[in-house]
Amino acid sequence: MSDGFGDKARIGHLYPSGGLCDYEIQRMAPNGVQFLTTRLPFRDTSIESDKAIIANLEVHAALLADAKVDLIALNCTAAGVVCGSEQINRRIEASTGISAVNTIEAVLAGLAAVSARKIALLTPYRDEVVAAEIDYFASRGIEVTQSRGKPCATPFDQAMIAPRQWLNLAVTLRGNFDALLISCAGIRVSGVIEEIERNIGVPVIASNAALLWYCLSRLKLEDGPQSYGSLLAGKFPNRPPCPADRRES
């Protein structure tokens, strides 16, 4: 019986410095899977900050390597959109010798697992970041049919949005979409994912939940938690591609 220590897996967690929700992914993680967090400089939610967050990526990743983690995950959805997931992974892996993943990579894999080509999008992003994300998905053949949000100037403000505000926003969505993406690792949403799915009738891909699912899949850990949406519960068992199959489009 696992006691919550990382006896099944230790995952290095690179997380924005101004964010408050690094606990969310540990909250959802199965017993025995431990996330060890090192923070990356990130004080506002601009495109410039999304680029700057990886300026000294190798230094921060090396701190996680000291803990002999099994995998390193950079958890900032917008940074992956703006900087490119392959570049992020390549730099981490080259500096540590440890396999790396990131949030936008996990989100794309989650959307593929639920066969989503048309999505609705909820974010706490500034308009410039939303536009960049919509373009990013369009370049990968995924149409954002509608986008709504609560724009925030700082990651601290993003975390201050009450979880039920995301539920209230989600139930106002109308039209045809295959899945709802709630994009941002810095918001409190894990506790309402299942309720949102019940209300809107399609899968919800939330950044932290998608990253956890992706990490568990990469580490070949079969038992996902049952209380945080259909993706983690294993209702869509399609595994993400192995590292050799990943390509930046």
C-alpha cells in the first residue's frame, strides 16, 4: 500500500513563480506519485513573460534532476504555445538527461484522445494570449468555435478566480463542439471538472488534469484518479504517442 511518497513515480514540476495552483496537480495525482516543484520567473501574464519564463530553463531543470525524478514537466500552457513544446523538451532533456513533457503537448494529446477537432475554449488569459492560442490550434487542425474568459493581468489574479466561476461560464456555452478546453495551469478547476462535464455533455480537457494524465501515460502508470473528469478516469484510453513519434508541426 502506497503512503503518498513517490514510491511509484517522482515527477519534476516546473511551475510559474507567481502562480498559486501547483497544488492542483498533486491533489489529483494517484497515491505514490509525487510532484516536486521548482518555480520559473513569471510575474505577469503577457506574451513577453510567456517567452521569458524559459530564459534560464536549464538551471531550474537541473535542480529537479538533483532529486532523481523520473520525468520533468514544464507546466505553463501559454509558454508552450508561445515558445514551442519541442524546444522546451529538447532543452530540458539535453541539460538533465531526463525525459521532459509540457502542458500544451499534454493538452494536444488529450484532445486527440477524445477525438476533438472543434473545441470551446475558456481561459484567464489576456486577449493577445488567447489569440496566439487560437492560432496555435488552427495550425494543428483544431477549430476553436467559441472562446470566453476572465482576463487577468497576473498569475496571482488567475488563482483568485473561484472554481464555480468556471462552471458558471461553461454552462453558458452554446453550439457544436467536441470538447471544452479550460486552458491554464494557474487556475482552480480540478474540483468542478466532473460537474462541468455533466452539465455540458462533452469531455473537459483542463491543463493540470491533462498534464497529469499525460505524465501517468508516459510513465505507464495505469490507474488514473476517478474524480477529476473522464480523461483521467480512463474513459478515453488512447495513449499519447511515444517520444520518438512526437513532432512539432
